[in-house]
Amino acid sequence: MTAEGFLEGRRLQMARGVLLQCIMGGYPPARFYGSDDGDLALVPDPAQIHRLPWSSQPRALAICDAHELTGESSPLSTRGQLKAVIARYAALGLAPVVATELEFFVFAPNPDPTQPFQPPLGLDGRREDGHSAFSISSNNGLRPFFNEVYECMAALGLPRDTFMHEMGVSQFEINLLHGDPLLLADQTLLFKHLLKEVALKHGLTVVCMAKPLAHTPGSSMHIHQSIVEIGTGRNVFSDKAGEPTATFRHFIGGQQAGLADFTALFAPNVNSYQRLCHPFASPNNACWSHDNRAAGLRIPASSPVARRVENRLPGADANPYLAIAASLAAGLYGIENKLEPSEPIQGEFVVPDNLSLPCTLHAALERLKRSQLAKELFGKEFIEGYIASKTMELTSFFDEITPWERRVLAAQA
């Protein structure tokens, strides 16, 4: 929209079905988003209008809410779903606090998708070979790129906690500062958009796939969660003596009750399960533990005021609004129903059958399809539409024969 039109308050409308557009560009049948495929109104959030610092032309981006033309939030909007979960907490006098950790890879351009990704050439003319994890000098060859990333983050008002080189080849991680869940989802979206745009300026490719390289750790989007009392700011996961509360236990119990049903919301793509089925600190279970990275739900070592639950299931490819909404909704379900968690695990462990998670997109969608909890928390229209869109993507994947199949199976009798 032109700046003039935006400042005049001109309403921007969009077909309702766009909210269910699949990643290849197609749409499920119209019955999943209203047979008339009518319009939605895009209503900009005044706090989320940003001049884009990487653009050579004056340009701005406005994050919008999708409203039905009758005025209420569209049930197909993932941002609207997150706002609804936050409102349910507020009705109990509570406010969730979250932080996201986002991992991503920086690669050289990859014009041929049949070829593997490669790290960019460094200043020494070589490509990183995987020995730079946590190194203080590992990203020197990418310094101009990261300098502009930092500058653009500051211009967009995105506060950062820590940046580091992760375990993978040319893999990095940012920790965003904890705060309001909607704000953190917006910031995560803006950061991913920023990364890709700035990378293109520098002749690089940023990839937020869950598992872009074989034999290499995948990229996660861990969600740290705590709950405070509105008014006092007290962390309700700790009592006055600094000990864990019943609310803390019930929150974990709710997470365990919802993780398997919601796996397709945390791991939305075929590639997501490459990360989860080759777990390298990427647990595909609903176990919980004190500071054990093999558990899907980890309680990081912290002071009582910072007691929190880290959901380690979501990948970097997850929709931040939907992943945060699903995780917080599961926790609230546990609080409201006073669910008790399993016993915590420590050290090496075997995952009990009742705490295992789907390990393919097909299995995750089938589990979501059977979930009454998902329909109760997010509405039948959203869940059925989401499944329809993701089923199209899965069908498209199965329409192709992979190099592995040709290489390994063609010689079979």
C-alpha cells in the first residue's frame, strides 16, 4: 500500500483463504475457509509499524491482525490465536512471559536445490568445516553481514541478549530477551525477515529449515516460559521460600498432555522430523528434567525468580505465533485442570511409550486430527484448515522421488 493510503487509514482487505495458503502456493478446498472465500480486513498494530533499515528505498512494514469484516479476530489467524491464549491467562490474573532462542544457518548462494548447502567462503578463502562452534573468531568472515544485522536490529527496536556460533557448520543462534509473548512472536518474525533480507544484500543465504544439512545438528526455536501475577509481577512458579509451586507442576503436566497432540504445530514441515528423528539435543519426547537437554521439557538452572520451563520441541521453521500459542495453551490447560506431571528424568533414559511423540509429519497430522484438545483450545475451523493445508504439502512431497531412492533402491531386484 502507498504511504499516503496507509496514513489516510484506507482499509486493506485480503481473501480469507490466504491464511491457509500452503508453502507451495496452493490452497485447500474452499470449504475450509468459507465457501464464498470472502475477505478479511488487515488491521495494523500501531506498535508494530517499522521503517525497513536495509531497504535503499523508503519502505515500511506493518504487522497486522486479521479481522473478519464483522470486527472480530479471524479464527484462522495465528496471531489472533496467540492473543486469545494470552487473554485466557489475563482472565485468571496471570501473564505469561516467554523468550525464544532461534538457530539458523548462513550459507553461500544455492541456485541448484539438488546440491547440498555450503558455508560461504571466509576471508582466508576457505569454507568453514565444522570446528568453529562457540569460537570467538568463527564469524570473522561474516563480520560485515553481522554488523548490518546488529544495526538493523537496533533500528527495529529488537533487543538481543546473546549471539553465538552454534554446533553446526556456519550455524548461529540468537537469544531474544524475555517479555510479552505477542511481542516476542512479533520480534521473532521480524528477526527472521531481517536475516534473510540482509543476507541477500551480502551475497549470502540464511536458512531457517529445521535440518538443512545431513550429519549436522538441526536448528531449533526453543521457547522459555514462565508466568507472573498481574500487578505484582511475582513468578507463580516459585513460592515465597523459593520452592516450586503446584502451578509450576500443573503447567508441566499440561505441556506433557499437549505436546504429542500439538507436534504438527511445533514441527510443521517434512524436514522438521529430520531434526527430531536424529536427535542431537533435539528431543522428540514429552519427558521433563532439571537441566537435561535430552528432555523435551527442560527446567534450566536458575534462581527462583527466573524459574521457567523450556519447550525444546519447536524447530526454527515453526510459526512463532502458533508455536508459542500452542505451548502456552497446553500449560494453561494443565493449570486449569490441575494436571500432575510424570516424575522428572535425569541422565541417560528410555522414553516411556506414553511420553513419545510422532516422528513423521503424517503421524503428527493424524494425531492432530484425532485431538479433541486441539479443537477445544484452537477451534475446529483452525485445526481442520491447518491439517488440510499441511496435507497438501505432504502430498506434494510424496509426488517427488528423492535421490536416495534412485541411488539405493534402483538396483534392488
